[in-house]
Amino acid sequence: MSTPISLNLKLPPASEPEDVDATTGLVKGSFGFGTYRANSLVFPGLVQPDGTMFDLSHLYLDTHALLNDWDRAFDLLHDISARGGDSGIRFEAVECLPPVAHPNVLGAGSNYRMHVAEMMTFNKFNQGKRQDGESDQDFFDRNMVEVDRRGREGMPFFWTGLHSALCGANDTVSLPLIGDHPDWEMELGVIVGRTGRYVKPKDASDLIAGYVAVNDMGTVDEFRRADVRFEFDWVSKNQPNFRPLGPFIVPKPFVDLKKMQIRLKLNGNVMQDWPVTDMIFSPEQILSYASERVRLVPGDLLMTGSPPGNAASHGNRWLRPGDIMEGEVTYLGRQRNPIVAEDTGGRNWTYGPFITEW
């Protein structure tokens, strides 16, 4: 594979906030909320930037109940955070579970300019569009013109996912038997706080309760298949623990997307490092599009797409047992996920990998 073009055309990093607390990754003056386990008890909790936590179970059964009451809940959480104090619970001492347990999952695809142009230039699926003798740079430039046209004249795209793929921000991820190219995609996630139909983009911000870090993993060699006419299958995005989420949701008023950077390291080496401002379609545009096609409900998770820096752009360096993934999104905290081989107890597949040629 050629050197990825995006590495030669790296965007300037976002001008990030200076008051990020090293304990949690939260900006001072903000707070996060999510789902946690301590002493065998699971509870919805509020997280202060310094790591102080407050159990919210006396107010809400879980974060889904909290988000169903979002307008009032935000004010309650803000008051609890402002009062402060010492609860005796520390963020570093609890287990982080997925902040929402059973969201509808909407996965926006092809949503970062540089990433999409990079895939169109180097990935196998688009090589039939390359002109005879065309250089990588010339092909990339033509692909970028198409990407920008889509931003002007096209529309967002999303697929639906399963909440059974969710895991906590620090959980171990097992690589399944099926699929040879397990890959990472550190992304900005959006948590829905209200419902709506046919919502205009200018009004769609009102649907957003907050933001969350999410790694939308997949075995990318298991996307295309030849034995069905539509040829594309997203099931490989939904393997167990293939969607690390959290460690918390940060309410919208505390987040400035213009100052947000997405990063992922593999064994300490930077793989993704990209500003959110390179999105083709904003979260509001994607939610507006979604509101025309599905019923959005509080607690839904929208994943807004991956910036460049996936395994294919690093010499096809796919995940393997023994790796450590470390993800970080400005304002939204950090993830750390050890990679192991799945223990199947001796069981093997029946159907196995997709048929790619019929």
C-alpha cells in the first residue's frame, strides 16, 4: 500500500481548552454522567472533573430514565455538581460500564473529508474508478472533488447497530474467530435527549443531550459479500465488546466541537489524531436526516463517523492479541482497552467468513 495521502495533508489540530483535568479528562466547570459498578452495585453516577463522584440512584433508576427526563435532569445534575462535597466515591475506583445500556445505535459512515477521500484512493472497492496511469495524488484530488460535492449536494448516511456490542471504556476486547482485519474507529458519539420528526438542521441541536467517546470497531474484511445482491453487510460492526463507550456522557453546554480532537494510540503509537471540524455533515445535519427516517428516542446513540488513521492507513497493521488501544476525545475522557483472542471454549464456526467471490 502506498503512503496514505492524509498523512501528507494533515489538518492543524484543534485549539483545545486549557483547563482539562488530568484525573478524568473533563474540563473544569463541567461534569459527566454514566453508569458505574462499585462493591457489586450498579448505579447511575455523576463525575466531577477532579474524580469526585455522586450516586444518582436516589433520583433515577438508570441513565435511560435520566435521559427520558432530560430537561429537568440536567438542572438537577447541575445543582448537585455545583454543591460539590465529598461523597466517598472516586472515579478511579469504580468500574465504568457503558453510559447507556440499551440505546438504538445509529452509525454515520463516510463522514470525514480526508478519511473518505483516502479510502476512495487506496481501498480495493474503488480502484475501478482509477484512470490508466493515474497517480495516487491525482486520484486523491479527483476523489476529494467528489467528497466535497456530496457535502454540498448529497445527504448523510447511517446504518443501525446493536447495543449488545457495547462495553465499558476500560473493558477487554476479544477478537472473534471470524474476520482477519479487526480495526479501530475512535469517534464522537451523540446522545439524544428528545424525540422529533422532520426536524430541520437548525433545530436539531435541541435533540442533543450530550456527547460521548465511542470506538466503533469492526472486522473490515467482513463487510462485502457476494452471495446476496446488495453485497454489503454491517454485522461485523456488532461483535461482542466491539463498541467501547464512555467513560461518561458530557452535557452539550460544556462542549465546543470547534475545540475537539479525536485521538487513538495503539501500544503507545498515535494512529488517529484529527479535529472534529473535518466532518462532512454535522451532528445536527445527521440527526435531521435521521428524524425523516426513524423514530429518535431519548438515550439513542449517534456515532458521527471515523476520522482518518485506521489500520489500512498504517500499513494494514490490524489489531492482534496483546495490543492496548487508548482512545481520547477532548472534553469526553479516555478509554483503555486490552486486546485478547476470544475464548470460545473449543467451539468453532458453522458458516465462517463471508463469500467474497460467487
